[in-house]
Amino acid sequence: MSYQDLIENYLEYIEHEQMFSIHTVNAYRRDLKKFTAFLDKCHISALEDVDYGDLLAFLRDMKETGYASITITRTINAARSLFRFLINEGIMEEHVILDLPIPKSGTSIPDVLSRSEVQQLLEAADPNTELGLRNLVFMNLMYESGLRVSEVCDLQMEDIEGDFIRVNGKGDKQRLVPNG
């Protein structure tokens, strides 16, 4: 079985059995595509043939290409997770990638909007149109409740329970947030 087939099996597994979000699955797909592009460049045709030196060369290549340390870390984690899956499925024996030290990724503080930027967004929505009114409600909901865009987009009318909203967050975890 080609490593492309193995990767597709893995991605199906994390999506359907592990219940990873489609965004996470797509991020892993992109990361594993970087990894396999490197393997192709090195003429490595089987995942079992990847050795420790190849992994170090991959890390070096990503750094030299200018990837941020957080991207490198995520890509290595995606590859490690793939190999762990293959080992658990009995497709391969232990692999050196599990011994590969993960580079430290600097934690970054998310960018937040200033009050004036939030005000500009709220003023941009035209409450006299259906779309504008919907956007205004969505933006207020995100601002007041701290919901993610994806969480607001996934809301259904039945999720509203009086003064609270039932939200399906990351990892399909449910929580109740106040409805302002």
C-alpha cells in the first residue's frame, strides 16, 4: 500500500473515529503533504524507510524554508500521529519518529481587536437588511460571549435555551454560554 493510501486511511480515522474537526483534518492533510513532498524529494517511497537522519533533514529543510516554529511543531506532531496510528494498526513496528524531539514552539498571544475596530465592524453591518441584521447578531454574539466564528456558524435555533446557548466547541465538547 502506498504511503498516500496510508495517509488517507489515517485522515479518515481521525475524522470519523477520533471525531477531529474538519479544520484539524485539513491542517493535518496540509502538514502531511509537506512531509511527503520532502520524502518524494529524497526519493523515499515507503514510510518504513524513513530514518532518523531523514527526519532531522526534514526539520532542517523546514527551518531553512522559513516556516515558523509553531508550523514545524504542528507538522512533526501530525507525522508522529500518523506513525503512531500505523504502529497501533500493526502496519509497522516501532519507529524512530517517536524519539524525535519536538522543537519548542513559542506561544503566541492571539491578536485581539481594539474597541474602535469592534465598533467599525458593528457599524458596517446594515440592520435594515436581513444579511446585515444576521451579521450584527453574529458579531455581537461573538463579542459578548467569546464564541469562535465556527461555533456561531454551527448554531441552530434549538441550541438557544432561554438566557443560555448550548455551544459545540473544539473536540465536540458542549458548553452553555450566557445569551446577551
